[in-house]
Amino acid sequence: MDTGAIHLPSTNENLLEGWQAHHASLFGKHTLKLNHRLTESGLFTEDVLSELVDRYPRELYNLNTIGTDARKQNWREGHLDGVSGKDTIDAIRTGHLWLNLRKVMDVDKRYDELLQSIFSEFEGKVPGLKIFKQNLGILISSPKMQVLYHSDVPGQGLWQITGRKRLYVYPNTEPFLPKDSLEGLILGETHEEIPYESWFDEYAEVHDLGPGEMVLWALNGPHRVENEDCLNISVTTEHYTSEIRKSYAVNYANGVLRRRLGYTPATITTGGLSPYAKAALTLFWKKLNLNRKREAVRMIDFVPDKSQPLGYRDIEPFVKG
Ligand SMILES: [Fe+2]
């Protein structure tokens, strides 16, 4: 198999194109749309990704499908069960599936080097920026697949590699992101689901993304994604900054106060002394383990099959180990 040359960028090489000085003041607060050169690393060709899927650890990927009526209750989870990476990507190309490779930097150090390069470049461009807990995922998804309306806890980036998709980004304020939904998300109760109404779209930023384009958006900004009628390969990045960690602590503590103590927090500001008191409460609460997350039982009930119209076939369901 010809996997092509792997070229890892040195940390002083630009992975971003189109950066302007004023973008520094927008980072993390507003949407930034830029061009990127991730494909030049050679790490995202179908051959290289097929080989990566072949050896991907079970506990670090999710293979999913959804009913064509796009109701969340219809989510299903499958497993690869020895189907090759190449056949899996072929099944996704013509089927109705998506494969999410999580924490790729922990599986293959070449992606970790790339991830470090990405964020050291941002640190070099945004004065005072210090990034930690960087995460890199690869999402391989079928034509017309959608990612439904949701919000994420860490800072987010979406880097398009192959195919085209439309990204809708909504304001990270009420009513698009209710305070108790964000708190529930941070407390691990709501699992990213937040209420969505179709009229929200009138207030959305709409970004059509093709190969070599990327978007970063405001912290916790709700978003959803629609693939065009083609195979999509995208990189997702997550990151934390001290500002994000502070916001996390404040929302966590407010969520605890609101739920357990019947207190309605007056402020979500991250300035002044209050956040530190709230961060202390967050730590205290976590130490006492008073907020155990509820773990849903997931069933595995399909495997990829490129000969099937939807790209998979049903198997005898079993509980995910
Ligand atoms: Fe997301």
C-alpha cells in the first residue's frame, strides 16, 4: 500500500493561512474562519486513515448511524469487528454512517506532533495565550449526514479535509444556550443536548466549509453541521485556556448551587473574586464525589458493510463493554 510521504511541520512553520493581527482579539470570543495546510502533513489521505482505522483501539472510537428522520432517539452504535479500515471508509462513502476517532494524539504520536504544532502556532499569534488539554479527533462521515444542535465544554475547532459541509454557529447566550443547559452539560447531565428551534437558524452564522478551510468559534457556541452529498473527512480539535477553565469552574459551581442548594446564581462573570470561591466549591464538590455522572447503557447492533445501501448490516445486539 502506498501511504505517501508523511511530512510533519516544524513548530515554526505556518499551518494557518489568512491570519490577521486583529484575529488575536477575536480568538475564543467570536468565529474565526481561516485556511489551513493540515493535508500537507500526509496524515489524512484515505490510505493513511485506513491503516489508522485498522489498528484503532475499541475504546477510542464511535461508529454510529441514525434513522433517516434524524430523531435523536434513533441513534445506534456499531463496531468495526475486524472490517478493514479501507472497507469501512468505502461503506461510509456510500452509506449512512459516521466514524469518530477520538484522542487520535494518544494513538499515534504523529498526530500529537501535529496537534502541538497547531496550538503552538495559535500561542505565537495570540499574546498571552496558553493552551492545555489539547485534543484531536477525526470524523469520517457519509454524504448528507448531520451533527445535531449541541454545545461543547472545551474550545472547539473544525478543520475540513475532504468533502464539503455546512456549519451553523449560534450565539452562546440565551435563548440559544440556556444557562441551566450549559450547567447541565458541564455537570455531565445533559450530554450535549440543548433545546433547538428551527427559527434559531435566522440568528446563525452559516459557514460552508471545503478542503483546506477551518473554523474556530466562541466558547460553548451551539452549533450543528450538515454534510453535502459527498464523503466528509474532518478534523476536530478541542482545547482549554485559563479563561475556559475559569468559565468551567463558575458554571459547574452555579449548576451545583442551582440544583442542590436551591440558589439562583446572580452572575456568570469570570472577573473578580467570585470565580475563585466558585472554583473552590467545584473542587470541594468533585472531591466529595457528590455529583456522580449517570452512565447510559449502550448497545452495539451493527457492523460496516459496503455492499449494503446504508453501509451497514444488523448484528445480534450486545451491551458495549
Ligand atoms: Fe461540537
